[in-house]
Amino acid sequence: MGHTGLRRKRAVEPLFEIKLDLKPRGSREASRTLHHELRAAILDGRLAAGAKLPATRKSAAFFGVSRNTAAEVYEKLVTEGHAVSRHGAGTYVSERTAGAASARPIAAQAGALRLNPFWLRADVTAAMGFWQDSSEPSPMRKGTPADFRPAMVDSRLFPLDVFRRVSAKQLRGLERKPASYKSPQGNQGNYHLRKAIIKHIAITRAVACQAEDILVTAGAQQAFDLLARALVTPHETTVALEDPGYPPMRVAFAAAGAKLVPVAIDAEGLIIEQLPSDVSVICVTPSHQFPLGVTMSLRRRQALIDFARERGAVIIEDDYDGEFRYEGSPLPALRTSQAADVVFYVGTFSKCMLSALRLGFIVAPSWAMSTLTAAKNCLDWHCPTPIQSAVAGFIAEGHLTRHVRKMRDIYRQRRQLLLELVQDKLNEWLVPIPSFYGMHIAALGRPGVELETPAHALLQQQVKIHTLSRYFLGPQTQVGLVFGYGTVDLPDIRRGVSVLRKALQE
Amino acid sequence: MGHTGLRRKRAVEPLFEIKLDLKPRGSREASRTLHHELRAAILDGRLAAGAKLPATRKSAAFFGVSRNTAAEVYEKLVTEGHAVSRHGAGTYVSERTAGAASARPIAAQAGALRLNPFWLRADVTAAMGFWQDSSEPSPMRKGTPADFRPAMVDSRLFPLDVFRRVSAKQLRGLERKPASYKSPQGNQGNYHLRKAIIKHIAITRAVACQAEDILVTAGAQQAFDLLARALVTPHETTVALEDPGYPPMRVAFAAAGAKLVPVAIDAEGLIIEQLPSDVSVICVTPSHQFPLGVTMSLRRRQALIDFARERGAVIIEDDYDGEFRYEGSPLPALRTSQAADVVFYVGTFSKCMLSALRLGFIVAPSWAMSTLTAAKNCLDWHCPTPIQSAVAGFIAEGHLTRHVRKMRDIYRQRRQLLLELVQDKLNEWLVPIPSFYGMHIAALGRPGVELETPAHALLQQQVKIHTLSRYFLGPQTQVGLVFGYGTVDLPDIRRGVSVLRKALQE
């Protein structure tokens, strides 16, 4: 995907030792023969686990088949689990698929299992590879890395000692209780945790709700998966998504069988006029658009709610970092009491605490709660009790408020330095997009600026930064960089920007 | 479902204050009018949240519509979230659906959201209500309850103090680590935990595998959901399930769009000859059939594996309580090294530790691992790190082995007493099915014995026991009781059996 130039030298090409026994005639036979030969080579180990397959272009030329045929064969190998496709980095032989003991029996008759091909589809793999580097250079050079990837937090700044004390105290509380039975009430989440969440979001986000409106989830990702499975009727439901946006969220809806429609963003947020007429679910990040960083304007919010009410559609508000606000007049969440009937509010403890806790929640309209609870039961019944109690205690004792306050100060300094440096040192190439919340800023490339090559070159210098390319579902309409400051301290920000400036100059 | 007689006296019937303004003509108009009136009554609060709707028969008679029409209207209200249907206990107005602020906007145009009706379907609600009591009598009488429901464990016997110490120690270890980044490796589960699982299942179940073969899940339920989503292609894949069996597992496969086929059990386990020819996934509990308790014979195991290989199908082995074996020659898990290509082994810490931890795992054939990992990422990325580390430490330090040994002794005593009492006191009505593993035994009713009424009557005496009726997917072919001994101590077993004997005599 445009990066092949970077890795051409590394590629070992064992494929080219494979001979096609039959000279195929038609394209269907060509495809079948090539597939058969490659699969056999993988199963008997001639193609080693982890080996990279050559680009389809090369492989097509070598075997004398069309590029479409080569691509089709690769995709089939991926579907069968013999190969795996990595975002922007080509196709590889699966790990440990080789060897008879673990090889899958091949049967062509009715009933023969076909893995659901959705999960290894190239677009799904690319979207779920969001948190991975598409081209991690083999051994990273020494020195501290500067990681500008957004929505990541530095666990070294989290008061793990406090969390540990609270956690132990809560476990001691559990010891004194009688035998615990699975309770349907608990499936929406621990009551104390839900009470604590009410307090937390009332303070930081002005969201008013009751414990019955909350469903605790395994992070925001499970919230998306759960909402997708509750709100989507396969092949029927149309879901509108911000474009650019957060790719793993899209996968949850695609997996549930939704039709996805990308909708563009302007300075006021999602462009309502672009919503398709048959939309029933609209996903937005109104506080701090991911990744552009704009805040949805008040009139746009009202229009969105009116639109949803009129059409009988619903809105999913992903409020992933709304706790961190730095300037501008405070806007409450989209999910106000007046909009409680049409908005599903998704919150997470991954940003304001730690993503390793895998805890988030949905504030849902009451008419949907029984459906959501039923789906949650089928997914995993409930989130682990010790984690829920520990987070409940952490919030109730005031530690979360303190931690958010501390991090807000740290992030404010990082953000300010970053904005100054982008304006001072990178002004020739980039224009930052105004934003007032969160843990990242985005900057658009000035006309004609190419960012993919410099961003990739930075990896050699231990600077990780996302271009906007990986955020688009539809055609890429904007070129830019996303600067997350969740894990970079001030010296890293200085070094990162200076390295970036050099790369842009080259 | 046959229990309405028990609750007729309690029912308040506010529905009967509602008048149908229009005298409907056709059945379609009758349905529309009745639906409109009931929905309006719910939304404006005339029908209070939580109120029970009369049985469809009564309601049909009152409004002068057919019983089918009344049932259709109730179902529509449930689909819309205005009402909720409880297993065997009728239909109730949803909690807090009333009141304008939380009422859902009604729109009839294209795009209007329809909740996925699957989750509130009567059969799904019944299956997911497995752990609930269908008719909990309002305030339980005083005294210790005797709970014979299977697969539940008494958390008071779990060494929570040890777990707390190990947990705190592991969290201290996390403090010293550098910033943690999301790693694709971690998505299969914490490496130390997977190493610990290898050790645990090698000892207790003779399952030999490597860390790469293991995927950590949020309990067995997530393992089922994950397997369903990876193995099922909607409307295409046929899944065979033991009948009787574990209802919440079926829901996971039904939700993924599988065709479910119930297959009967005999003294040797699943009857292979009954498997449909187009089956691609076969779910079994070979160590200790749930709920009948039989162990699959060696020749049946071999036949099952041969069948799967020949057809290109796969087997899911749910080994929920295989750690506890009491007599007979030890049989290893179905998933031996020789069957590693066709068996997905599902293990859980819910029985041998605590279900509140929500931790389980899949040992998967390597050809399926990349698909499973991709699906797990979309579900929730990974299980919470603190819980994974704590369980890893608990196993590595030998506490799990000690705990399983202790519980095996306790369960052996309970099991022996239970078997003696069933033979001594209940012989007139019940014949226990031989079984050598686990935390429950089943007993079949002698010809002509009716068990539903006595089992329900027992609830008044604080004795909870399952009849076999809730375990069937196809027509109920066997009548019997399931005696779980995970949460009943010796005195409770004595009391429970004696109360049961009295109920059977009546």
C-alpha cells in the first residue's frame, strides 16, 4: 500500500523456488493450480512459517498468471488461515500452519468448515491493525522512543500503588460476603461501580443519569461490539461513521452485518446534510473528533438530535477523552437529559485510568437496556468483579478526580509545547486544526506536501507518528499528521518535532 | 410454561382498565389497535414499569381478539423494548420505559431503527435465563438455602486472602515496568498466564500444547461467542449440540447465524450416527456431559474425531469441570496431541477458581488462531491485565493445584452423601446416572414420575433444584433432576433431599 518501496530489499522470496507443474489454461484453472501448489508448499514447510510472499505483481509475472489471479489466490490462502495479510506490509505464511500435526484436514464435501472469512479480510486486518506499526524496523535503535500515536496513555504516571491498595481493600470486602451467585442485576455491572460512574461523569461531563441507565463493558471496544449486535439487524441497518474516524469501531459494526456509510467532517463536526436518508445509527465523537480534534458546534448538535428524532435513528457518542478540556467555553456531552432518548453515550477508563483495566461503559436509553443486557450476557455475562470493585473504590475515594486533575496539567503543558513547535518549526508544511480537548492534536498538510514518506522515515529514528491515511474509510480527502501526547514527555516532543522537521526538509 | 398456575393469585391486572377505542374489524387492524393502545398506556405510565401483563389467553378474551393476535402484540412490545418476557413467568412492562424523557421516538420511515429482535426472542430469553430462577418466591423464608443448581461454586471456600496477596504482588510488578503499549501478542493473553495454563492443563487434563495455541477469554461464555463468530458463516454453518445441553452456549451460536441441530446422548456420550451430514461444528462435553454427567467412551471419542476429519468438521470440547475426577480410569481430554488439528478445547477458571474472575481460555488448532485473534481484538482487545497476572501468579505459585486438591476432597464427600441419599431416600422416583467427574450428578425419573411440580414446590422451602426441562433444545425426551453440589454442604444436602422426598410423596 505505497510502502512496498521501503521493504523491497528485506524480502526473501522462497516462493520463486516453487514450480507450477501444470501449465494452466484458463484463469480459473490457473487460480486453482497456483492455490494448490502454494498451499502444499506451506503445509509441507517449503514455505516457512512467517515467510513473506512476494507482491502479487511479482508473483503474477513469475507464474505467468494475471495479477487478479495472484491476488485471488493470496486471499484464499488468507481465508483458509494458511497466510495472513498485514496492513500495508504484504502477505505472510501463517505462524505454525506448517507441519502435519497442526495442519487442517482438507475436505471438500458439504459441511466442511469454512472459517468466517470476515476476520482476515484485508480491510478488516488493516482496520484492526490500527494500534500496530505497519512497518516496525527490525531492532529499534537505542534511546527513548518518541511515540506520538494518539489515545495511548503512559502507565508510569498512573498511581498503581494507590490502585493496588484500593484493590486489596475491595478484595478483602469480598471475602466477608456470602457465596456469590450470578445475578441478572450484576450483568449490567457492579452497583457500586455504576454509582461511582454516575458521580464521575456528572462532574467531568455533566451527564446526568441513574444506575439503571448504565451498562459496564470491557472497554469502549466491547461497548461498540455490544451496540452493534443490539442495534444492527444484518443486511438491513445503515450505520453512518465519521470519516476520518476510528477504524476498530467500524469493524464492530461491519462484523454485525451493518452497511457502513462514511460521512465527512468540517469545522463544526459531522456534516448532517451528508447523512444517508436510510441511516439508523450515527456514530460521532462530538467533544473531540477522532482524529481531527474539532468540537461539534452547539447548533450542529441540536440539528443532529433533531435529525435522529425525526428519522427514528439513534446516535452513539464516543466520549473517549472528554475529561481533558483546556480552553474555550465548556460544552457538555451530547447526551444531555433532553437527549437521553436517542443518545448512547460510551465512556472508557482506558484514557483517564489505564487501558489494561479493560473497563468502559454505556449510558443507554431505557428502551434499549433490556436488549443490551441480553446481548452482554451472551458476550461474557459481566466484567470481572475484582476489577469492577477496584475501580469503584478508586473513584469513590476521590483518586480518579485527583488523577485526572494531575494529568490535565501534564497534558496542558505537552499540548502547549507541541502547538508552539508545530507553529514555529513545521509551519512550512503543516497547519494545526484548532481543538480544546483530549490527548492529541491533528495538523493538515499544506497543498502539495507529501507526508507518508517522512512519517515512515521517522521510524528509523524511533519517532512514531500516524498520518491521516489510516483513518479513512472512504477515499482519503485530507492529508495530515496526528500528534498524540499521551506518552511523550516534553524532551521527547522537542526531539520528535526536530526529527520530523529534518525529514520534511529532505 | 406450565407454571402459570403457581402465580395466578399474585397477578395484578392493570391492563383491564384499558379500553379499545375502536372496535377493530380484521385481525390486522385488531393487532394494530391493541398494540397502539398498550404502547400508549406504557409510555404515559398507565401501565406501570414492572407491571405484569395478563396471560395472552385472558387478554385475548378481554379485548375480543384472537389469542394469536394478543401474542403477536406482546411480542411486538417486547421487540420494541416496551415490555420484557421472562422465562416461564410471562410478560412485564419494561422498567423505566414510561415517561416522555426516556421514551423512544417513534418513526415509521426508512431508516427508523429496529433493535435486533434476536436478543429478546422468547427462546433466547429462556436460554439466557438459565442461571435465574423462573419463579423466585417473593421474600425467601429465613434459614440457609440449599442450592442444587449445577456449575456454581461456593466462593467462601476460595482462598481469597491468598489471591489478594498474589494479586497485589503482581500489581507491584506492573509498577516497575515501562509504559505499556498495546501489543498484538498480548491479545492472545498474558504470556505468563498462558504458560501457567499449559502447566495446569498438562497436569489435570493431560492436554499438551504451547503458548501460541492458547487464547485467553473472558470466561467460557466469551470463548463460545468468539468461536461462534470465527467458525460460523451466517446462514451457512450447521452446528450440532448435545441435547440436553448448556443453553447459553447455544445462544452464542444462534446469535452468529448458525443452524442449530440437537443431537441425543446415550450412555457413551453423543450419538455420532445422529450427526447431520452437513455439520461443520460439533459441540461436546466429553469428560462430564452437561447435564447428564456421562463420560464419552474411548471408542466414541475416536469415532467422533474420525467423523470430523473425514467431513472437514471441527469439534468444540467444553471441559468445564474436568479437574474434578473421583473414580474410574482416568480419560484424558478429547483434545490430545493427535487431535490437535480438529479440536477446540475450552477451559474455564469459573469452576476451579471463581466465576467472578471471568477468565477462561481456548486451546485452538494453529490454522484457526489468526482468525480467532482477529475476532478477539474486535470483541475487547484482551482481558484485563491485573486479573490475568493475578491468576498467572496464583497458578505459578502452586495455589491452584492446592485449591483443586482441597475442593476435590470436599466434592467427593458431598457427592458420596448425595448418591447414598438419592439411592436410599429417592429410589422410588429417581435413578442416578453413573458419572465420575465434576460438580453435579443427574438422576432420571422412573416411568410416570412428574418432577416439575415438586421442584417448584421446593422453592417455598428454600431448596433450588433444576429439572431437565430447561436443558433441552429439541423435544424433551427425558425427565429428571440435576443435583449440583458446588454450593451445598453436607447438612444442606441432607435437608434438601429430605424436603424433596416429602414433595415427591405429595
